[in-house]
Amino acid sequence: KITRKFVDGLPKAELHVHIEGTLEPDLEFKLAKRNGIDLGVSSPDQINRSYKYGLAAFLKSYYAGMQTLITEQDFYDLTWAYLKKMAKSSVKHVELFFDPQAHTSRGISFSTVINGIHQAAVDARALGVDAQLIMCFLRDFSKESARKTLIQAKPYHEKGWILGLGLDSDEHHNPPLKFMMLFAKAKTEGYHLTMHCDPDQVDTLKHIKQALEIIEVERIDHGVNIVADPDLMDFAIQKQLGFTICPISNLYIYHDMKAKPTLELLKKGALVSFNSDDPGYMGSNYIDDNYYKFAEKYHLSREDLVKIAKNSFLSSWISNTAKKFYL
Ligand code: HPA
Ligand code: ZN
């Protein structure tokens, strides 16, 4: 029987969490007060975190919430709150997504964002959590905007503060190929590469194919639709591609945990990991809740969860020496 205690004690890595998506209403309320922003509510529980259906609806709420993040201290507090929670549930390693363009586009400087997040990551080492950053391009912004963002990131990448590059936001009409040249350039600069291929998007299989065959990503974020193309799925398994799957995020955005394709990928031996995506917008369900609730609903065994946790380290971008420690 799976218990909370078992899940909490299991060493794991989180590979798919958007730091801005960890913003809980309590902190949003506090930051609004600190920054003199009027949210039009008199308590945190009046902050609306609901969205009806689909990625675009979710994103609207997500981008609205982050307007309260202004100073370096705000980004620090956000990241610290998340990492402190992770330390309590045996999350040893985190690869955090951040969305610089969502901030630079409203006048916050790149350095404000990354300095705050990075300092919290440094301080979290004392809690036994190793946190690294993955910078995401917003795919609904222009190529030119992404190009400028890659240039802004350069000094921080060279200092070792940014481990990889991702692609997120609204997928409709924004295929991986739109950013082909930039990802190719980033690869030569030593970035690890991953990309979102959210569930059930328009052209979803085409996007997965482009990410795998042309961009040559090392992981896919979500990617559950790959099961509709058995050849492509076998290819991904052969290549030991990581699938960072987010069951509760799927439940919130698509009203479906996507258990069927997730279980099929697991059964076929794909490197599936469980992750939280945007816990501040998804009922405060963190990575441990994703392990526990999926396992309980679909009767996974302890061995299954151990496998998923091992997959999370295997598909992470920690050194091979560090990997051996967890496998
Ligand atoms: N998909 C795409 N973009 C996002 C997500 C997601 O799940 N979360 C935050 N930005
Ligand atoms: Zn995501």
C-alpha cells in the first residue's frame, strides 16, 4: 500500500515546474501589498485561481498572477518558498523553469529575475536541495524576442546559472520549428534542450515529431500524445528520452489525468517522471501529491513509484557521478 510517508521519503527529482506557477495566493497577496498593487481583493482566498478548460484559459490566469513579482526579493521569496517545501518531501534535485519574457515584457529586468531565483537556489543547498534553472522561451512571442532573450541569458549561462533551454506558453500556431535556429545555436553553446508538447494541442503529433527529429531535444515536457504514433514512441524509448508528465496539471487543465497514455508509456519502459507543473494554480498539489494521488487512483505499487523516481534522476541533467548516487 502506498502511504504519504513512503512518497515523502522517496528521493526524487522534479524536472517540470514553472517557478512562476508555484505562486500561492498567500504570497501573491503579500507581494501585492508590498509593491502597492491593488488586486481588488481583501484576502488571499478571494484570489481567483480558476480557469475553465484548456491551455489558453490556464495561461491567462498564470500570466495575471505573476504581475505582483517586481523586485529581486519577490523572485527570491517565490523560489525560496517552493524549495523549502521540496526539502520536506525528499526532492533532492530540481530543474526549475522560468519565463524571463513574461517579466521583461512588463519592464522587469532580466537580472532582477535571475538574481532573485538564483540566490534562493544557492541558499537551498543548505537544505539538501540542488536547484538548477531552465530558461523557457514563450512560444507565442516572436523569434526576435527569443533571440534577444538568449543574448540576455549569455553571461548567466556562462557563469553556470542556466542549465538548459525550454519552450512553453501557447502552442497553437507556434510549432517547435519556429525556434529551430535558436535552439540549434543554444545547443552549440552547451545548453541542454527540452520543450513542451502539451496534451491534445492542434498538430500535437507534428510538434512532438519536430521536437524529437529536428530540434533533437533530450526530454519532452508532457508529450503524452506520442502513444498515437507507435513508431515514434519506440524511437523515443530507444533514445531514452525523458517524459516529464504532470498528472494533476492535466486534471486541472484538461479534466483528465491522462492516465491511459501515461501507463502505456510506463509499461513500454519510457523514462516517465511525475512532476507538478504549476502547483500554485492547481490546488497546491506539489510533486509528492502527483506521486501519491496518481498511485492511489491507478493502483501503482511501491516498485512502480521507485521506478518513476529513478527515471526522474536518469532523465535529469545532473552529472553521471551524481546520478549513480541515486540509482
Ligand atoms: N504548458 C505551457 N506553458 C506553460 C505551462 C504548461 O503546462 N505552464 C506554464 N506555462
Ligand atoms: Zn509546463
